[in-house]
Amino acid sequence: MKIAFILPGNNDTPVGGYKIIYQYANELMELGHEVTIAFMYHPYSKKILKVKKLELRLKKYLGRKGNSQNVSWFPLNNDIKIVQNLIEQDSLLHYDKVIATSPETATLLSRFSDKVGEKYYFIQNYEIWNLGEKKLKQTYLLPLKKIVIAKWLGEEVYKVTKEYPIQVPNFYDHSIFYINKQIEKRQNVVTILNHGEPTKRTKFGLRVLEKVKQQIPDLEVYLFGTGEMPVGLPSYIQYFQKPTQNQLRSKLYGEAKVYLMPTILEGWSLTGMEAMASGAVVVGSNIGGLRDYITNDIEGKLVDVNNFDQYVNEVIHFLNDEESRVKYAKRALHSVEKHDINNSVQILLAALSTN
């Protein structure tokens, strides 16, 4: 098949949703499909559309590039076609399947004619931050076939459309995330993601760990993210900016007893799976996006999002109780192994073949 994915603007920065699409693109190429990744001009606004179209046409006429960016952080197959600054359908015609990957790209794709190909909306999160909840729900009514990555997202789509979309579960790369350092006899290390999005609740998580430190004096915290190191971190917190996947596996997840996830909104958190595959126990929020691959009190601990003390107590429990931690970590490792890209690709291809 000839398949195109439409992504929002490219800032060449690691993003979980982009990573999933890039992995699908590589795998589909390996299976013999022809794949294009189109980056929508972003930010997208009706007010700038006409002006931007003229600007891009002028630059094309003068032989200059638009505001395109490279993809340097992920090893994309060199044969994947890249389209930059997508606004009009002319550069995206005659595909078998065209897949929008966000509310903005779904809105754009819905305005294109059927000449582009059969149109899909691949829903990866409850993306209220750009459009607001009302407009987000309106995108679920667009004339596009819906695919979701998680059960809870399917339920949100059903509330609006009264139709259950096909679920294509996320996965992690088994060749990158695995047990690099034995689960047993790890030091009192907790890893947490640093993220500017308020729903990730990094500051909340650091307050949890400050409380944990009072009872676990030898606690070390590994904080990682793409941005600059936060100001004023205490000495027990090490910061890792833009760690490689090998660093994540071998150190950040691979040395940790616990991966703390105080987030309150996730489509399907990839980092949790990666941590589990690397031997860390997840203490996270009891939300959709984690429940799809963590059964509470079996593969990890899922906490009421408002229960600060329970986050503290669960982290302390796994730091102090070696037998319990190892038991949970091994169950998590066994459970998460089923989330393999080969399985997800076959489900995706089946979804794209459904009438």
C-alpha cells in the first residue's frame, strides 16, 4: 500500500507520539509498503493560511526551502518520503491510506478531497491543550475513520460518535529496552520524567520524592527530559538532558528500583513500558493510558491522582521491601513483553483494510 502519515509541525525534538509514527513508518517500509511522512505547517491558523500559501509558493518559485526541519533524533528509513509545510492537498495526492495523527491534522485532512486517498484519524491522546475539550470532541465527528491507541480513548470517542473505533495498542522496542542490569540488588534510585506540560506533574512528583528522602536518606533521583536542567535542584537529584535510548535502558531505568509517574493525562505512556522492560517498578497514577498495560497491584501500583501520601508510601514500600519489589518487577517484565511492534503493525494493517 501507499500510506501517508500527517504529523503536526516538526521541531526535531523527541515526542512519544511522533516516535510511534516513525516506528510504524520504518516497519511498514520493511514490509514493502510505500510510506510518506508529511509535516503540517504549524502553528495552524485560518488567519495565516492564505498568506502562508503565498509565501510557500514564492519560496518554491525562487528555489528556496520553507521552514522545514530535519529529523535527527530518530533513525528514519532513508527511503521514507518527507513532505514539509503541508497546507494544500496538491503535495499529498493518490495514496491508498492517509492518516492524520492529531486534532489539527485531522481537521486539515478533512478539508482535502478524496483524491488524497482513504482518510483516517489516529487518536493518540485526549488533546485538549490546543483546541479545548469542545473543539476536540468535534474532531471526532469529522468524516474520517477512527483508530485509537487505548481503550479509554475509544470510550471517549464512543461518547461522541456512538461508535467504537478500532484499537491499535502501542508498543516498545524490544531490541532497545530489556534487562541490562539485574533486577535484584539495585540501589535506592527513583527515576522521574521532567516535562513542561502541567499534566505531567513533574513538580508534584519532586515534592513526593522530597518527602521520600526524609525517610530514605540514601535516596538518589534521576530526573530526565529534553529541556534545560531546572534551577535549584537539590544535590540528591541528577539531571539528564536528552538521554539516549541506551542511557535510558542502562542507567535511568536500568539502575532504578522505581519509575514514578504522577501524570494525570496520558494517551498511552511509552516511558512506563520502557521502564518496566528495563526492570523498574512503576508507581503511577490510576488513569487511562497506564491501565492498558499495568494491572494495579500486580504489575505496578496505580494511585489515586489526589492521594499525595499514597504516592509517597508506595515509593517507600518498594525501596524498603526487596522481595516485593523484585516480585512486581518480574511480573511487569513478563506482562509488558506482549506489547511488540510486530503485533501492533499487523493490527494496524488489519484496521486499514477494514471497510
